[in-house]
Amino acid sequence: MSTEPSTIASLRRRGLFFAMFALAACDSDSTPIIPMAAAGGSSLGEAASGRDTNKLGPNDRLRITIFGQPTLTGEYTLDGNGVLAFPLIGNVPANGSTTSELQQKIAGKLNPEYLINPSVSAEIVNRRPFYVVGEVQKPGNYPYVTDMTAVNAIAMAGGFTRRARKNDFYIRRLDKDGKMVRIEANAGTVLQAGDTLEVRERLF
């Protein structure tokens, strides 16, 4: 009796075992994985509804206006830790804040020692770039655009390679505690400035 069928079955089982082993090895990254909802992210529809999900971060450039105070009004760039160095009041932590929250922080530090009830306005001039890595034609960093989705970002990076997973990505982002996490994402997920979009390789 021929042993060929059993040999083929054995080889298939071994092949499946090695494929599963390879899958586990490919995700040896210990960075925590969390769902998008837990990261405070959104789809394009949620972003368009007015929900502010874009927080300030390192190297963002802002124009800050203190009404009636031309010497304090100007453009400022957050340092590598997301800290704003502002005249009179020194360093103001801005990483993870919205522009509205930053306005309140500046006003609170100016009042009442330097100005009485100052009127402060902050608007973003330039966002830090986002990054696309993995199975795309042109990995690298790209200028951030409001409401940029994952599929838009991939198009900017030249599109998928033939080995890419096409609707199953990770986004690397610092959480509110300053720790790096990986966020489960899909083609419609909206990126934030400073995000890294990771396009993974499919195994089969």
C-alpha cells in the first residue's frame, strides 16, 4: 500500500504549523494593541461632525495672539517634548492639548500677574508630518492634511505593494500618558498629525 497520501498530509500539517509560527513571529512587537475607540480616534464621518480629535504635539507651529499685546503676539513652535516656550510665563506644556486648552493655559499663567483677564487666541499654522511605513511603494513622512484617512495616506505613499494587507492596518500613536500604542485601523480611519501608519504584509 502506498504511503504517498499520508506523506502529503503530513507535509501539509507541517506547512500549516510553520505558517502559524511565522504569523506569531511577525507580530513579535510588544507595543500594546488597542481598538480605535479606546484611543479617542474616529472615522471620517465622525471627524467631519466636528469632534476635535487632533491634539497638539512636538514641532507643531502655532500663531498665538494676545489681543492688545503686539509684543507677545507671534508664531511659536512646540519643542520636541510638545512644550511651548512663551514670553513672561516660560514653559507651557502643550502636548496632547487642543488649541482651546492651550489658550486657557496661557491665559491662566498671564492672569493676574502680567495681564488682567487676557484674551488669548491660538491657531495652528503647520502640523507635524505623519508617516507611512511597511508595504507601500514610497515609505516616508508626508505633510499632514485635515481629515486624512488611511487610504488617502497610502495613496500619497504611492499605493500598496503586491504583498500588502489592504484593509487591516496599525496606527502608532502616543496615548494620553505619553506611551506608544498600536491602534487597530482600516481604510477609513482618520489619522492624526504625528501618527505612523503601518501597512502590514499578508502571509498568503
